[in-house]
Amino acid sequence: MTETRIQYGVDVFSDDELDEPKRFKVLLHNDNYTTMEFVIVVLKTVFSKNEAEAYQIMMKVHNDGVGVCGVYTSEIAETKVHMVRNMARKQGYPLKCTMEEV
């Protein structure tokens, strides 16, 4: 509980605490059409991964069907999902990108 003194010398007690923002995983899903090279480009461009990190995530997607690209607040995760979808559609790939609460 925090104490705040406001005008007229009145003490005000507050139980208000700031909640941490919810976090979301951004996921890439495997398909039979999107090339591994394109997935690496997406990971480097949208998620700022280096070559080794991008390759590791791409192989996770390829082998396990899904891979985590990063964990972000909802607004950032939504933006990244839209960026991936737009990049994929422009190149003619059906790459699926989703977000899921942590």
C-alpha cells in the first residue's frame, strides 16, 4: 500500500499497482509451399534474428510444425504477425503466422 499526500494535507492510501502487460508468442507454422530460404528472410527481416538464430527457428518450424519467433506485448506481436502475412502474400506463399498468449 502506498501513501500519497495531496493538497490540504489529506493522506490517501492506494492499493493500485500497475499490472505487467500480457505477453504473446509469435509463431510460424510449417506448410508444404513456403521455402526455407523465405522463412529465414522473414526471421531476419521482421524479427531481427541473425543467420544462426533464423536457421535454428526455421528448422524447428520444419521439423516440429511450429516455431516461436519471439515474445512481445500484444501490439508488437500483432504488428509482426501482419508484417509476416503481408510479406508472404506478396511473394505468393501461404506462410501462417499466429500469436498466442504466454
